[in-house]
Amino acid sequence: MKLIKYFLQKKAVTVLLLVLVLAGGLFSYVKMGKLEDAPFTIKQALVLTPYPGASPMEVQSQVTDVLEEAIQSLGELYYLKTENRAGLSKITVYVKKEIRADEMQQLWDKLRRKVNDVQGKLPAGAGTSIVNDDFGDVLGVFYGLTGDRYTYRELEDRAKLIKNELLKVKDVAKVEIYGVRTPTIDVSVSPSVMARSGITTVDIARAFDAQNRVVDAGGIDAGQNRIRIESTGNFYSLDDIRDLTIVSRTGEHFRLADVATIEESYQQPASNLMRIDGQPAVGIAISTVPTGNVVDMAEAVKTCIGKLAETMPEGFELQSIYDQGYESDVANQGFILNLIISVITVVAILLFFIGFKNGILVGSGLVFSIFATLIVMFGSGIALQRMSLAAIIIAMGMLVDNAIVVSDSALVNMQRGMRKRVAVMRACSATALPLLAATVIAILTFLPIYYSPHITGELLSSLVVVIGVSLMFSWIFALTQTPFFIQEFVRRPRPEELQDSLFSGRYYEKFRSSLHWVIRHRTVAIGSLVVMLVFSAWSFKFIPKVFVPALDKQYFTLDVWLPEGVQIEETDRLATEMADYIREYEQTEMVSTYVGRTPPRHYLSNVSFGPQSNYAQVLVKCKSSEESRELHALLQDSIRMRFPGPLIKVNKFELSPLTEAVIEARFLGPDPLVLDSLAGEAIEIMRRNPKVADARNEWGNMSMMIRPVYDPVKAGALGITKASMMESVKSINDGTMVGVYRDNEKKVPVLLKSAGAKVTDVRSLGSFSVWNGERSAPLSQVTERIETTWEFPQVRTYNRQLSMAAMCGVKPGHTMAEVHGEIRHEVEQMKLPEGYTFFWDSQYKDQREAMQAIAKFFPLAFLMLVVILVALFGNFRQPIIILCVLPLSLIGVAVGMLLTGFDFGFFPIAGWLGLLGMIIKNVIVLLDEINVQRKNGVAPYTAVVEATVSRTRPVLMAATTTILGMVPLLFDVAFGGMAATIIFGLTFATLLTLFVTPALYTLFYKVKKEQI
């Protein structure tokens, strides 16, 4: 109390501190970072290892398994998932969710060391493993470069010039170019010519290496100087390659252009392709430095690109595909508008309840709390983004609770005739401890979310921190700034204005009458509420369960999978045709396609697919978010009818990463055929449910493979080795690498290809001539047979076990929880052979882990809450009364969810936890007033009634400010469910505070009937 008295006496100090808070808050708002969404750590890394020529099973057993064994020794490892395709091992490393962001880099360094240590154990022919530990980097400003009549090479060169300029822009961290084609030099030679001339691929490779190698020629001493000698003869143009001399094994010399055709081309097949509105394009993705402001960075990038566009040759065009800076600015402006509306609403309610001057004084505490919170946010590096701004709005009504209680108590004391300073000091001393306990408890209810190791906990961590900091500031300012303003600006009532009865009047009498009735029929009232609670719990089965809501954006994506084995050119053709179809809708502004793999992670929750030739992603940008919702709904069915062949997923942008399928029943075991049978049985169960969409096998369809079975006897007689046979076969389409052409910083592969070879089936392949430099022979003459067979084009594992999932989506209008609940029992009743296991993966696993993560710290928060309550009241009965009131709040939550139609998920659960803190705060203040009156000698029943009546106005004010302050969030797609939970839950909880708490008190303390 001495501190409060100090602030009341030292006016200059108090005014200075308050001015500094306002100035610091304004400075922090201007300078602090601004983002679209709260950052969270993608706790995954990719380990990619090429193994050219190996089948998926060979890749899995010879490369992936060796790497997994080393990676498994990581103590922080959670689990491993792998995808093995012909010639490529892709290991996704998932680390434990408890690992925090600041520990990740050290962990990835450990991973890289373990991967490097086993490189020597990989089979000959396997490439070096690449650890991609920046998998979660967000390159949120994404442009596309198109060029009418320009080649991919020219597009890439121009993109590199742009990249160099963009790296100079303030706060730009990284620039990544997407969609480039790997250039090649194709040396096309006829097999018969090679056989006739005696030239082999080894001869050509040896010639390339000998002439194109950079050799140190040293120098000569000339007096006091040393003159360097530079070797010449390197390749600087295609003509230099054409003039290359090839020496055959017989000693004959040939000019390469005399036996082959040399031309520039691109690697076949392409690894990825990109188009914007049908035009070939190259993507330029830019990320912000961790401490940067993405809004300012995006604006600076836009200015830089505007200048570059002025100097670019005609035909080049840069288009903005996704601008995180603009999206962040729009999101922040929307929330700032909601914040202003909330502040005005709260102040208006205060004016209505306690008059203009008192309302302004109490409402000013709200402004000081927000500005002080901004200072802490700036100091701790919390940016303005969706979560932190929503936290301020959620805390809005709660921020004035403490000031309302203190000011109301001070005003009541002055109405009783106390001098102003005495009235203020007594109000602060009487309410300081209960309000502190209530504030700490309100913060504690969010503790399980903050310490949740799941991604949702990290996503909401800034929300919890901002709410906690702002609530503590509201308590501090309620005991400093509020008393000071009351002292300076509130007039003490004159003697003739004093009232004998402070809580009298028509409305107070009606409330007393209602309260008497409830206490008289307390058993019936409480029993009725218990029945309502049971019905409310039962009604939750009718509320859709969606764990994390979608966002309201002008963008959405389509993921497209064609059958395995399809050429990337066919996937590109279909994606282009699909984009043309989507552009016909008037809602469409731009359509870009990405074939072979997903684009750079321009939005944090983007999921990564590829590399795979049968995959494409279509990014649709609409003219507005409303039109985006319309087109998204239209395409759900129409796109499948127009393109019935491929598997198509139409996705909204979400706060959490999307999964490949909504529901996955994952089977693990040693035999792929048994796994295929189990997955097939689960797929049939899924397909029988009419709400299921796109039931399929995770490994995809089996694809055809041609296998020439090498005959060492026949081939040996001709002197053709297996290696030379396969090199010849590879030259049909892909080409055999025989050298490298250095083009500035690029190393362009030189590929030997068979001229005029038209191989489309087994028969024509058998007729294709293979060579060894001395002679050639049809492939059929050096093989036992050329057989066609079928294989899974990919092999997947989970924690070093072969793993296959039955996957499906959910039709529009239904949810994962609903469909999963209907198929779960039948799938789980499947009989598994010995050695085989099963679990639910994908969204079900992720949501279960999220709830377990919250529950992990819930007992600790609950224990701390109970300790504080018992310490505050000094008994057990009153804490039990509070704990009995809390579950009843679910009645209001259920009603709210049913009336508004919002989905129930993680955000409403977080809202309910916050609601519990609000309820506890109101009940604590009420019980504390009952205890005060009983200590003053008031009869128990009278104390209960009059304490409740005296607290009616502050409780109603606090509840109304919170409820109406939350209304703007009702219209936000992400936070609407949370807002509905708090609005309806708190409305009902206010009735619980004012009626049920007194009834429970009289029940627990056995107030005699004659007293009632």
C-alpha cells in the first residue's frame, strides 16, 4: 500500500511514467515487426540421397536403411518416414515436439554429422546425401518471371540478375529461384557410326576430361618478375566441342562433329516446371531476415522490382504471385480495426454503467495496459500478427475488470462518506490480493497451451504471452493509474448527495427477489443445471469437429496426382488445361501451376510434395476472399467432373500444415504384398462409406517396368559388358553423361544420345543396337530375355519398417472426426497377421497428440490454481464452490456452438480455457465480498445476498465489456469459434456467478432454512 500511496502523492512521477508508457507504446508499434501469422518451427528435415539406376526396393535396403540406422541414434528423434523411388532416397526426419526453436540448429548439425559419418557405407554409385535443414524457411514474397519468346535459359539468366539486385534490399535474407531447367549439351551419335569408327563412350569421356580440365601451367622467371602461363584449349562455345578430337582404341582420330550432332538442350525428363496463366515461368521467392519487418521488406522489394522492370528487355514480365507483406498488412489492418472497435465498445459500455467521466477514467486503464503490452512485445521480439493482435482483443474485456472493481469499490466508499484518499486507499487494500490471485489464475488457465510441445502450442504461444502480460499490467494500472485518476479527476460527493442505501431501486429489488427464489430452490436449480450439463455434453456430438480452421484468403490450391509412371510433360499438359478451365471463371485473377514438386514455401503451412513426375499443384488467386470461397465451393465438384482421371484435392489455406490425406490407416510389416492386401481391405471399408472421397493406396498404382535380363555368355562372346549395355540403353532418351561444359559458374552436363532411336515398346527395344566401341548388336542378342513386369514406383517406411497406408479424403459438408468415427471400428476389427501392426496416422494422430500435449501440463496448472485458491480463502469449501461452477460453463459453450454453427476445435478449446479464468475471477471477487461482510458481523444469509447485490454492477460491467469486445472476432474465420465460445460461455457464466454461486455457498455452508 505504500507504493500506491507514493503514486498518489508524487504526481509528477506518476504523470511522467504514464506519458512514457504512452510514448513507448507508440514507438514500439511503429518499430515492431509485422507478420501475417505467428511463426512456428517446422520440426522436420529432409535427407535426400541419389542412387541412379537402383529400384525403389534397392534404394530402401541399400541406402535408406543404412542412413536410418545412423539417424536413429539421435536422442531427439521422434520418428522417421521415408519415400524411396527409383534412384532417389527421401528421408523425412521428425524430431520430438518438445524441442524448442532455439535448439533446432544445433540438432540439425548433429543430424548432418551422423549422415556424413555413414557416407562411406553407402553402395558404389550412390551420391552424397544432402541434409535440407531449412525445410521450414518461409519465402513469403513470391514473384514469377515470364518472357514471351524467351527460352528457359534466358529466363534463368534474367532471374539471376534480379536475384543479385534483390539480395541488396534491406531485410532480404534469401532469394530462391524455382522452375529452372537444367541445360545440357546433347551429343547425338548413331550406334552404327560408333561401332564402325570403334569409338566408345569411354573414349569420348576421356577426350572431354583431357581437354576441358583446368591445369596449372605454372610460370617462368624473367628477371625480377614471375610471369604466369595460362593453359588454353578449354571449351568456351559449342564450336570448341564440335572440334574436339576423339581417338579410338585403334588409334584413329575423329573430329566429334564428323561423327555426332552437337546442340544445346535441356535435361530430360525435367525435374519441375512452372507456368503463370499458361506461360512458361521461373519463380523468384524471397524470405525476410528473422528480425525484419515483412511489410517493409515486401514494399522495398516491390520498389526494386519496379525499377528493374524499367530496364528489362521487352517481353519479360514480373508478376506478384504471393505477397506476404501485403497479406500481413491487410491482416494487421483488419485486426487493428477490430481492436479500435473493441476499445470503443468497451469504453461505451463503461460510460453507460458508470457515467461519462468515470467511464473515461476506467477506460483509460485499458489504453495504458495495451501500450505497456506493446512495449514488452517489442522488447521480447513478438511481432504484430494474427495471434498477438487477437490476444489483445480477447483480453480486452478482461483488462478493465481490475479497474472496474477498484473504481467501483472506491466510488462506493465515497458514497458512504469517506474522504477521497481514504476511500481510494481502502478500495485498493481490500481488493489488491483477491484481484492479484484472480489475475494469476486467469493467466494460469492458459498455461497448458503455452507449454504444449505441439505445433499448436507454439502457434498460440504469442497469444498466451500477450494475454498474460496485458492482464498483469491491467492489475498494476488498476492499483496505480486508476487510483491516481480517481484522486485527480473524480469529485467527492457532497454531504447532501450521499445515499443511505447504495443498492436500492427497482432493478436491484427485482434482482434480490430472483436471488431469494434461487437460494430457496437451490437443490432444484443446481439439479436442473446438472441435467443441462449432461444434455450439453451429449449435444457436442452434433457440433462439427474441425481441429484448426481454414483462413479467409483470396488464394486456394489444388493438388493433382496422375497415375504413377506418367511423364511430366503429360502432367504439365493436364495442369495447363486445368488452369485454363479455372481461368474461365469470373472470380479468377491469376492461376499458376507447379509440376513435379511444390513451389518454395511461400506460406508457412504449405505442405511439400515431390519430386515426382505425376504431381502438380495449381495456385489460384481470386479477386477477393469472398470470391475465393465461392470458386472453391464451385470447383469441389465441377473440377472432378471436368477432369475425372486424376486425383484432385481442392485445399484452403490453413494455420497448420496440410496432410497428404485427411484420414490414413497405416499398416506396418515386412512383406509389401501382405501390406497391400491389408491396405486394400481398409480401402474397401472406406469406399463403403458415402462420406468418403478418394480412397486410395499410399504407394499408388503399380507401374510397368521393362527389365533386360543380361546374358553374360552371349554378351561376353560379343565383348559387351552389362555397364556398356545399360549405358547404350540410357542413351535412348535420357543420355549418358560423358563430360562437363563449364559455362561461367555453371557446369553443364554433356550427354551422349543415340541419334534416330525410336524405342516405344519391348520389341523396338530388343532391336535397338548396343555397342562396346568395337562392335554393336541388337539388345535381344545380349540378353536372355526382355521382360515386362510391374512394380510399386515408391516404397515407404515408418521407423525402418515397411509402411503402407489406406488413405482417403472427406466429401464437402463433412468432417474428419465424423467420417473417422464411422469407419474406425470396422478398420480396427481387421485381423492382422503376426508381425504386422496398425495405427491411425495423419490428422487423427496430429490432433490426438495436440490434445495430449495440452493435457500434459493441465494437472500442473490445475494444482497451482487450487493452491492459490486455498491460500487465498484459507479453506477448502470456497475453492470447491469455484470448481463446481466451472464445468457448468460448457452449457453456454454448447449453445453458442450450435447457434452460430462454428466448428469445435483447438481454438474454441483455448477460448474455453480462457473463459474459465474469467469465471474464476468473477467468483473470487464475489466470495471475497461475502467473507468481508461476514467478518463485519453480517448474518450469513444477508451477507450472501447483499454481497452478491453489491457485486452485480462490476460483474455485469466486466462481463458485458468482454462479451461485446469480442464481437468483432465473431466475423473472423480463424477466431470466430473462439469468440463464440467466450461470448456465449461468459454470458451463461455471468448468470452462474450471480445466481449459482450464492446457491452453492448456502448449500456448502448449510445456511438454515429459517434463515432463507
